[in-house]
Amino acid sequence: MSKEPHAKETVALVARPRECAIGRFRIQVVAGPDHGAERVSDGAELSVGTAAGNHLVLTDGAVSRHHCAITVTDRGFLVRDLGSRNGTRLAGFRVEGAYLGPGAVLGVGKSTLRFDPLPDEIVEPLADEERYGRILGQSMAMRRLFAALPRIAASDSTVLIEGETGTGKGLLAEVIHQKSPRAQGPFVVIDCSAIPPTLIEAELFGYMRGAFTTALQSRAGAFEAAAGGTVFLDELGELPIDMQPKLLRALEERLVRRIGSLDPIKLDVRVIAATNRDLRQEVNRGTFRSDLYYRLNIVRIRLPPLRERREDIPPLVAHFYEQFARSGDPLPPAELVAAFTKQDWPGNVRELRAGVERAILMEDQALWFEATLGAPPGSEPKAAAPASLDYEDDIALGSFRAAKERAVARWERGYIETLVRQSGGNLSRAARSAHMDRNHLRELLRRHGISAAEE
């Protein structure tokens, strides 16, 4: 359920030439075990729950550890339920997300909270530049991030990057490393979703010769190999629960031991982690340890999806177009940019990059639109084609490459639909059945609008 913000004098998030104003608000407990407790926001988000890491900590036993969060957006004040056990209620309805008006009353557990925007604002700087390293963005969200990144990069603090698939979390981690005092050291990447659970410990911590049957020689793990540099733990939300205490111990003690050895190895690394999940929800589900989350959540960065920063699409299209164009005009056609800007891009920057590359492969402008948007500008959209392969219509168009693109897309959708149906709608089971990486399958599901359960 989603509600539009009520009319109000204070705008939640406003851009000015070199700064942005963030609306300040207060949350007050008006009923329940913590009656009278309150918290005034000091940033763009205020979280509520029983865990010590929240901004407003409640003792109500019916409230989850990470219950809900209120975020300041350019559309107003957005409350989101974080997968709580008993839900978040607004006006008697259980909501997953809703915009709050002055005096809104929220129900969490056995407690009642009142929300009130305040007349004063929090002012944050905006970067003058519209890029940081290889990351581009002219939106307020990205310029806010660019203003904070030099300070983050210069520190040695652990960084947790959150964002949907394809938003550029890996690139951001690499840029932070390149701008840090550890830039001359190694940047070691571990994709926690791509390594079988039985091999994760060996990949992270290494092993000694003879530690197990196939250990014919000793090998350093990622933490040891990254000495003097940065270790990047990608898709950390996929880390098996039984490995999480060992990772926590390594982060806390700054020591690791290779499998088959009792000798500790002192660590000299910075840790950057990334996930496409909200780890607070995973903590509530019991799939991610709360103590590991607190240890990682020193500096938290959220990369917004493209649909929340459409003004970044034109410069990204221009950048990718120049990158892929081999001859002719290095600037993309205005019609293509305008059409791309209207798309939601569920695969985010990665999908946009593929779309630009696909457009350049076409021989004329009509085929660009045919390959990327399904129809040339000004034409009537065609009905969705069936999943079966029917070549007659494609051959009539006279382009082998365009026909091949559409045929593959139809086959791909039909395959994915059948795969998910035969796997009972379960994402993990479908990925195992197809011998496919979960993240790749998840991206295909989003691209074709097919739903499947995560667990």
C-alpha cells in the first residue's frame, strides 16, 4: 500500500546550487511501554526497532529488532516496513511503504508513534562535479554521495554498500579503493554468491597443504592476499549463516587462520561489503547475524536505482554511446536518449549499458528502437509475442540481427517461465536446476517481469 504525501509547507528534500536541505522530523511514542520517548532525525533516515543500532530504540517485545525506517525523499517522508514480525500500521492498515503527513500515527507492535515534520532543516553539501572517479551522476542523490566520498575514501573504516542489482556497487567499491591511502595495494574481490558454501572458508581464509584431500599445496585466502589493500565482499547477503561467525571473528580480531593451521595471520586490510538486500530485513528473518551487521554497518552507502534518478540517464547514455561507437557521430540520437529516459531499467546501469550497446549494433535508427524498445518512435506498440518461436514475421523485416534478438528474447522468456513453474516458483531451486547463478536468474526474472520466491 502506498499513499501520496499530504500537502504541507515544508518540502522534504530540496536541491540548492551547492547544497541540499533535508526536512527534519520527530517521532514520539504516544502509547505503549516506551510512552514519552522521542527522537528527532539527524539525517535522511530514522530507524525504529528494539536493536541497539536503531535511532529510536524501543523495549516493546512485539516490535522487531529492525522494525521500520522513515526516509526523507524528494516526494516526502516515506515510511518502510523492514520485514517486521507484526507489521507497521497506518490508519488501521498494514503497510509496506507509505508517505506520511503531519500528525500521522503509526502502529508498531503494541506501541503507537506520532510523526511530525519540523520547521528546521538539515543542510548537506552537494559536489560541484558530476562524477567521482569513473562514477557519473548529475542527480542530487549522486552529488550528495560525491560530496561525502572523499572523506569516506580517506578513512580506513568498513563500508557497507547497498543497492539493487546493476546499480554499480562493485565500481563504487573499486573507486573508493583507488581514492584511498591503500590505492597502491591489491583490490581483492570475493563474490559470496558465486562460491559454493563448502569453499567459502577456503576462499576467504586460505588453507595449508594437506588440510583436505584436494589441498595439494598451501594457498592464501582473500584476506591474506589483500594485505595492504582492500578486500571487497560482493553480495554479502548470500554468505551462509554458518560462515558468518567466522567472518565476524576475523573482522573483530583482525586475525585469520588458514584451514589446517593454528598460526594466526595478522590482517592489514580494509573491508568493503556490498549487497542487493536490506540486511536489516535479513536480520529479522534470521538469515543474517545481527552482530555481523553491526560490525559491517560503520559507513553505510545506498546507491539509488535509475528510476529514482532519471536525470542521470542522459549522461550515462552519452558516456556508453561514446564508449561503444566506432565511427560516425559520437553523440546519441536525441530520440533514443528521450526514449531511454522514460524506461524504468530494472537492471539499472548494467541494463542501460547493454541497451546502448545493443542500439549501436543496429544498422539504422528504426532498428535501434526495434532492438531496444520493441518499436520505432511514433508507431503503435505490438502485442506481446508468444513464447514459441515463429520466424515468419521476423524474416519479413529483413534484418537477421534484429530477428535474432527478438527470437532469443522470446525463447529466453519461455524458458524462464517454464523453469520457474517446474521449480514451484522457488528462485534457488530454479537456479540449481538450470545450473545458473542466482543473481543472473534474478536479473532475467526482473527483465521479463516474472516473479519467484527468494527462499
